[in-house]
Amino acid sequence: MNIRYILIFLIIFILNPNFESQKKDKKREETTPYQEYLILLREYRKNCRTALKPFRYDGALTTHFSYKDYDYSKEVEIATIQDQIYRLSFNANGITGDGIKIKIFDKPKKFRTRILLYEKENVTASDFIIETDIMMEELKKAKNKELENNTEFSDEERNYQKSIIEKLRVKKLYIDYVIPASERVFEEDEEGNEKRVITKAAIILAVGYSNI
């Protein structure tokens, strides 16, 4: 008889609507700060992809980094279909420290002659989009300037080079995230030992192209 009463009590307790909320509260309490950070990043990725509309989604990349006591950069590469306009959606809400700089080039770091197509400073806790038609205008402008400074071409050759420049496209874009130096921060553990605090951050890039 006692066992039956115990079972009835357990069933009533489990079916109690407060039971599920208690479980959720307990689960929330058990979530570490880093897990909460990853949950936020998943939400930022969704928002980043949504911002591409009406462009067709082509891919996304999350770049993680930590602040050091010196400036450094991380470079990512994206491929493009030459005849399409691309939209780049950046979400920097995962950056809560000092703002970073974003620079986009037509070639990777190893090329000294690479051309800066776009630059944005102090990127932090924000989101924005940019399209490649603006970058192509910068590329053509730089190439035309090089052509003007070249005195070796005849008028006919110069006109031919201008026609080539007008049709210029890039197969790949190289995005440099420039992370600024940050002072070292230390904290003591329970035993009194100093430990450096590593500040982690992330920026998300989603890419889409015009499908018209």
C-alpha cells in the first residue's frame, strides 16, 4: 500500500508544470560561461545568415581569436563566382573587448602589390554588410591609377588595358582581421597563484551571392 502512494506522489510531482521549469533552471545553473558564449555564437550565426537576404547563401565562417600583448592578424579566404555580386555579412557581437580592424584584399599577405579593397576600423559588438560591387570599383580605380603612371604604353595599348580593367573580377577575396594589442590581466586562484586571463572573442562572416 505504501509503495502505491509513493508511486502516485512521484507521478503527480513529475507532471507538475513547475517540475520542468525547475529542471531548466538547474540546467541553466550548470551551464558554464564558455557554454553560454557558444550558445550566443549560434544565435549570431543565424542573424548573420539572415542578413544576406535576398542574396543566396553560399557559406559561413567563424574566426575565433584571443587578445595578446602585441598586434597581430588572422587572414581568411573566400572564393567567388566572378560574374556574381557577393554580399558579405559580418557579425561582431562576439567581440566584447577592444575593436578590431577588417581589411579586404584581392591577394593574400605574401603579395606586396595586393590592393586594399575595403577597410573598417574599431569593429566590435555590431553587425554590418558590404557588397563586392564597391570592392570592384576600388580595384578598377587602383588599376587605372597604375596605368596612368605607366608611360611605356602607346595610346592604343593604353585603351586596350583600360578595356581589360573594366572587365576585372576577382576569384578570391582575402579578409584580414587585425587584432590590437591588449595589456595582460592576471588573477589569483584559490592557492594564491597568478594566472593570466585569456580574453576570447569571435567574428562571424556569412557570404551570399546574387542569383538573378
